[in-house]
Amino acid sequence: IFTQAGKRRGLEAGFTGTTSFIAAIPEYLLGVVLIIVFAITWQLLPVAGRDGPASYVLPVAALSITAAASIARIARIEALGTLRDDYVRTARSKRLPSRMVYFKHALPNMLTATLTIGGTMLGTMIASSVLVEQVFNWPGLGTAFVQAITTKDYGIVQGLALVYAAIILIINLVIDVVLSLLDRRTTLLETT
């Protein structure tokens, strides 16, 4: 007979194990598995190309599933830590509505680490799109990047590397702005 704590530990171990396994799969390998299952075996989605809305499903899933698993783990760890903090206990002891406790007090503090790592993972997803475009035969920056490397067109390689770097810098700037809005203790420009 399982106790409540035993069930909780079992669910926690299952969640951690499943999300760790999914997060460890490379995006291009996940793309190949998705093609085998959904396009070849079940014939639900197109294998490659850009023929319509259905052709977006597998590439987007290949890029986002591993990142979603990692972010889910981080969000869960942050939520458990934040809900144990003193200020949440104080808000609950004041008999504030649960909605206010969660959304006003806990959520901004839970989101800081999740958004920080999520922004980093978004940059990784953009870099991973180079390989995923090759798996799904999509014309895009990744395909142009690979073609420029194989033809030794270094000007295009450098230009595309700068485009990728600019996209990642803009993502990091947006994440920093959002974090400064969530956490009132930090400001973008500190005056001394």
C-alpha cells in the first residue's frame, strides 16, 4: 500500500526521469523519430518540404519537445522552491485568495530562472534549426548556411553567423527587459 508521500515521490521520480530522457535527445534525432512514426508508419503528416500547415508540425515539434521538457523541469523545481518560501507562507497566513498568492507573489519569482534558461534554450533552438532544416528538407537560413559551408563561400557563412548572433543577442535583450519588469529590485540601467 502506497502512502501519499510514496506516491508523490514516485510521481516526482517519474516526471524527472521522463523529462530528463526527453531533454537529452538531440533535435535532429527526434526529427528522424517523428518522421518514422508520424510520416512513414502512420502517414498522418508529410515527410518533408513546405506544402501547407501540416508540414510545419514535425519540424516545430522536433525543435520544441526537448526544450519544453527542460523548461518543465526547471519550472517545477522553481515552483517547489518558491512555494516553500517565507513570503508565500506569510501571504497564505493572511488568508489571501489562492489566486493572489500564486499569481502576485509566487509567479514572478518562479519565472526568473525559467525565463533566463528559456532564453538561452531559445538561442540553442535557433542554432539547432540548422540540422532540423536538413532533416526535413526545409529551405531556410540553416540550409543556406550548410550550402555555403559545402561550397566554401565564406562571405555567406560569416554573414549568416552574424545574423544568428544578432538574433540571439536580441532574444537575450528581450529576456533581460522582461526579467527587469518582473523583478522590481533590478533595473536595466543602474544609476550610481
